Amino acid sequence: MTSRSETSSVWLLDDEHLALREVAADVADRHIAPRAADVDDRAEFPEQSLRALIAADLHAVGIPQNYGGQGGDHLASAIVAEQIARACATTQQVAGGNELFAMPLLLAGSDDLKKRYLPPIASGDMLGAFALTEPEAGSDVAALRTRARPVAGGWLLKGTKRWITNAGRADVYVVFASTDPDAGSRGISTFVVEAADEGISYGSPERKMGLKGSPTRGMTFEDVFIPADRLIGDTGRGLRIALGTLDRSRTTVAAQAVGIAQGALDIAVAYAGQRRQFGTPISEFQGIQFLAADMATRVEASRLLTWSAARAIDGGHTAIGAAGAMAKCFASDTAMAVTTDAVQILGGSGYVKDYPVERMMRDAKITQIYEGTNQIQRIVIARHLFG
């Protein structure tokens, strides 16, 4: 599916990625978009939309084939994320929890852990989540206070996490905790926690501006026993695993932002062609034309940055952190600007729920905040520049 507000970037894809894009766009248009308004209005988990993604094998395309997945590369994941977010960012966010769960296992997990947990994620039998953020550890990841102390046969986990996507709905979580508080950031380790483990409780769902159907809750661990074989990688390597995951997943956030912006641009262009003032469509007014031209240019640039970052990851480039930071920062700023301008083009109609651009504007804001605020992204970029 290629809209008139898209230009040349789609022709950079090979046949395999083009075909995947067409499938994802079709699923988004037929099964996701019609439910998006209700998901937002009712703040309901997008159960049917997620089922549609699972049926089309689009819920976790990056899991390797030997673990039951599609074996898609990071570019494939970005392409799917954009198309789903174009229709419903909430649904994309829920499915994105699978990628966040899987990535630490793919980076550092034992083969046993991968065989145990990745196939049920790939089949859709399990939903994953990533539990890193805490009340006092957001951008300052190394300040986390959740502790895991060694006991016979494993670890006892105690602490609190906050702002966890899919909390209370996920079956499995990747959880970061300090196993050596005296070592600071070098004492953080990573574990798989199952929802069925005793001692887990959840806070009330957050009442959010956007992504209302994506459950976001706090989690509290009260001496939760974690068997020793659920440690991901070596002790003390947790911060490296977390940052390695975020270096990759920020490209997906960028793709999500591109999708939101593209969806808003499509609606604004269509509306401007139909809305008449002073006897002519407003699309013939130069003020609207210039606004739309700038919107389309920013969306296209964001898409190219995102695809470039994805290809850098797939190619094993050493600067994937900076590439992902640039893509995430620029694309999320674009999503906020483009959705705001889309509301402006629609005028009063853009400010009410008869059209989805007000929802898209609310959804866009979080892309500037999570997985590292855009201020943090600029720090990452500057460190790459100045060493």
C-alpha cells in the first residue's frame, strides 16, 4: 500500500520487504484501523487486533526461524511497526512488547532459555514485556534499586518497577535487578520472570494521554524466587544487555513514530482535498499546500533515517547506538509536529473524535519520551560525535 503522500523511499526496498509491507498494510487497513477508535475510547486491550497480527505472523517478525519465528531482519520489523502504527499505535505498542522481551535473550540468553521462551512468543501463545524503569531510575538506568540476592537454587527478587508496557497481561518479563549493589552499574543482572511466579503484584493501570489500550502498570516483587537457569547471560552484564536492547529497539520506536505521522498526513491530505471554503477545496490554498509539503518531507526523511538505522543493525555497524538515536529523535519530533499540523489542517474537525488525528496527536507524544527521552538521544548522538 503506497499513498500519494509517500514519495520515493518505498522503491529502496527489495521484493521480499515490499511484499511484507503490502501484507502488513493490508492487515492494518482491514483488521486494525476499524477497531482503533474503540480501543482508544474504551481504553481496552486490543485483543482482536493482536489476534489479527498473530494470525498473519506479524506480531514478532524478528524471532529467528529456528525458534519458530519469521526470521525477519530489523528492517522487516521496522516496516511492520510503521504499517501497524499507521492504523493503531496502541496495537503496535502491545505487540512491540514481544520484541523487547525477545531481544535480551537473543543478545545474551542461553540456548536453553531461547528454546524455552522464544517459540511460545513466536506462536502467539505468550505475550512478552520488558521491565527496566523504576520510580527513581528512568533515564538514569544505573540507579535502579530492585535487588536480586542469591539463595539456594536461584535468586530472590525484591523491588518495584514502573511504566511497564503489558504489565498484568504479559506471560513473561525480562527484569533487570542489582545483584551486587556495591558494584553500581556493573552489578546489574537480567532475569526472565514468569507471571505465574509467586510474589508479583501490579499497580493500577496508568491513565494516559495516549496509547490508552496498551496496559501500563507498575510491578512489585516481594521475594520472588527466580531459578538460577533464568539468569540471562552472566551476572553484572545487565546494563550492557539493557543498552544493547535499547540501541536496537529505538529503531522500532522510530518506525512507530513514522507510522503515526504517515497516518495523520494521509488523513490531512484527503480532508484538504474534500473540504471546501470560499468555493474551492482548501488543498488549493498555498498555506495548506506549504504546510502539507513540509509534513510530507519530514515524514519521508524520518522513514529514511529509520530504515538506515535498521540496515546498520542488520549489517553489524558499530555506530548503531547513534543511528538509532538519530532516527528515534527525529522521527518522534516529526510525529508530534505532523500530527499537530494535521489537527490544524482539519480545524475544528481535527479537535474532535470524529477524525483520528486528535488520537494520533495524543499517541505521538510518548514517542518523544519512552525508551530514552529525546534529550537522552541527543546526548547519545553528541557522544558519538565528540567521543
